[in-house]
Amino acid sequence: MFERSRTRVRFSNEDMDYLFQVVLGYHTYGGASFGERFRTASKVEDGEPESWMSAFREMGARIEHEADELEGKGKASAAPAYLRAFTGYRAAAFLMNPKADFGRFSETVESFVRCFRKAIPSFGNPCEPVHVPFGDNHLSGYFYRVDEQGRPRPTVIIVGGGDTFAEDLHFWAGAVGPRRSYNVLSIELPGYGMSPTRNLYLRAD
């Protein structure tokens, strides 16, 4: 039977500390520095979701502004900065209630998707957003390729949990698969991500 780590990293609140450990894990493939995240965490009141959301949204907005300035100057460092901004916005969304505050939630999702896509040039391998046909609808995701040669490659298809977005899967397999000669398709199943806004909901199958 699975259980969360009993090690506390920053917060006494179990859920908040677990999510902070998830955010720290994004460091491996460029999703913000430890310093940025611990500095943001210092602004969070332990166990208070609103302070978490505010602090991490501020982190995302601040870094996105820096990335916009770098992009305006034609700097290659803009793309990795956008990935760090993604982490701030994504962390903020972890504790949002879509039903209670859909406007703020959807705005935050739009922000982290925007930043993630602007970060793609920093990935080091081809990656593109994709829509996989699903009946009269589609499933959103990303396709990562080893290279542009067009040769057949083994392909890993990865999905996350019900509260996972396709962008999260970059840190699970998208970033590392092509380095090991695998193409990777990350995908949001019905009910995942923002698919309910397209009338796609969790299904028994």
C-alpha cells in the first residue's frame, strides 16, 4: 500500500508539504531553482492555501516578466526562464478549487500553459503540442521526438493522475525520454486538465 513520505521538508501541513516536495522535484529538468522555491515558501503561512496560491502566483508572474524582457532582447535564456515561471503558476494551481473559483483557476492554467510552450525551445529536442482525435473531440498533449530524422522510434505514452496536466508530464518522462532514444507522447485523458471544459469527463473505462 502506498503512502506519502513521512519526511517533512518545509511545512507542518501534510498536504502542503507533499505538494512542495512535488514542486522541488521540478528542479531536475530546469523547473526553477531551489532558492526560488524556498524563498517563495517563506511567504506562505503554513496550512493556509490562500497564502500559498498568492505566493506562487507572484513567483510565476515575476519570472514571466523577467522572461518577457529577455525575449524582447532576443536572449536564448528567455526559454528556460519561462519554464521557471511555469513552475510558479503550476504550483499555485495545485491548491485552487476549480468549482469554487473557476475564473482564477482557468487564468492560472492559461498562464502556466503559455509559459510552458514558450519554454519548449529550451528542451533540447523537438516537442510540439498535439490534439489526439477522440470521437468528436480531442485529447490534449505533447509529442516529444528524439530528433528530426523521421526514423521509427519506440514511443512511450504517458498519462498522469486525475489532477495532472500534460505539462506536468514533461518532468516525468517528456524531458528524459528522448535522451534515451524514446519518443514520448504525454496525454490528458477525459476529465484531466481542462478537458471538462470541452465536455470530456472521467469515465469508468
